[in-house]
Amino acid sequence: MELLGDLPLRFSRLPMFPFFDLAHYMVSVISLKEQRGVVEVAHSSPLACWFSAMLYCFGGSILSSLMLAEPPVAFLANTTGVLLASSVWYLIFYCPHDLAYRCFCFPPIRLMIAGMKEVTRTWKITGGIVHAHRRFADAWLIMIAVGWARGAGGGLISNFEQLVRGIWKPETNELLKMSYPVQVSLIGAVLFTMQCTFYLPITKHNLMLLYTIFLVATKVKMMVTGCTTSPFASLEETLGCLFFGQKPTGSQTKDEANGPSNGISSACECFLDGEKSEAVQRKHAKKTE
């Protein structure tokens, strides 16, 4: 890292407002609009749609505040940020002929704002860890949890956001099947917590630069290739089999489900066959007499 000079330090001091925050709001609201049924909600209940958009944009701040017993509405104190996010929401949902949405979805522009959003993820994770460290010094589990919530809050509270739109899909819970942003945010929270507690021998600004490069490169690659599978899928499957056993197949599950019932039915059949044979023997004995 010495070859890069003071680039990592300058990068760590890069301000997020207004351009990177604007990119974060744009990507978040676009993701909301592409959910099924959201456009209908936007016209039937604009307030519910706006609240869902704010959950997408400020979900990390809301969730981390709840975890630290702080007011979850504290994000509203950032008046400039809320107004900027609301302006983006209005343009994307209500601009005539969807001009704003089509412009932002133009591939080069979408790649650029997606990469800029990943930069904000690094800042959110580190900000959450520093904030938790001030409240609970060296409590690394709390630091990981708050950093994770700050970096992937929009995904972690997706079920609550769906309730705002009148939808209940518990099977989409991120804890049941983590998406790539939630996974990479958790990994980042662990890495930055280890660095903050001096278990990882690397400076903070160097780690921020390396982690952000990985985020941006991976995101751009996934968008260009159209890949929807997490890069950690194979590693996740390997570690799952190693530490938690192999996932049961459909035939094994079916055999386990049918095993006890087959045993009971076979026992009943044997019992009935025995009764029939005894009845035949008695009948034959009466005829003989």
C-alpha cells in the first residue's frame, strides 16, 4: 500500500454529500419502483409509497438507531438529505412519461450510480462501527451488528417495508436467505470491527480502499454479466456442509416422512392377517366337529 502514497488517506476523507448520497437515493428508489405492485401503490397511496422510499434510503440509520435504543426518527433531522431523497422519489415515480426513470436506467448511468452507492456502503458500515464503539467500547459483537445494520438496513427491514405497502411475505426474510448486499455488508462489518479492535493488522484507510474496490468491481461485474447469483454462493455451500452438515435431499425427506407411517401400516397388516388366519382355523375346526 505504500506504493499508492496518500491515496488511501485521501479516499477515506472523501465527502459523501451530495453526489454519493444522491446516487444512493437514486439506486434505492429505482430498486423500489422495480418491485411488483409498487407503481399501483404510488398512484393509489403516495404517502405509503413515499414512506417505503424513505425506508429504502434510510433503512440502515433507522435499524441501527433501534438497536442502540435511539430515536428511529433521528434521520428526519437530516432535512437536506430527506428533501433530496424525496425529490428523487418524486422524479422517478411521477415524472411525465417516466423520463427520469428511463434516464437513470440508461446502462452507463446506472453502472455509475450503482458503483457510487457501493462507496457509500463502506462509509455507512464504518460509521456504524465507530458509533457503536463510542457507546460500547470493545463490544465487538455489538459493533458488528450495528455496522451490519447500517450497511444493509434496507434489506434487513424489507419485511416491514412490504407491510407498509400491504404485502406480507415472510419467506423473503433476509435472515432465511441472505442476498449479496446483506452478505457483503456482514463481511465488511466483521473486517472493520477486527481492524477497529486491532485484531487485523491494517490501517483503516487502507482497508476502506481495498474493501470499496472489491465492492465496486463485484457490483459492476454482476450488472454487466447479468449475474444474479452471489459470488459467495459456493463458499457458503462449502462452509455449510462442513460445519452444519449436508442439506437433506428431497428423497431423504420423503423417506423420513413416510418411514413411521409405513411401519405402522405394516404392523396393522400383520395384525389383520393374524386375525384372519385365526378365524379360518376356528371355522375349519367347527366343520370337522
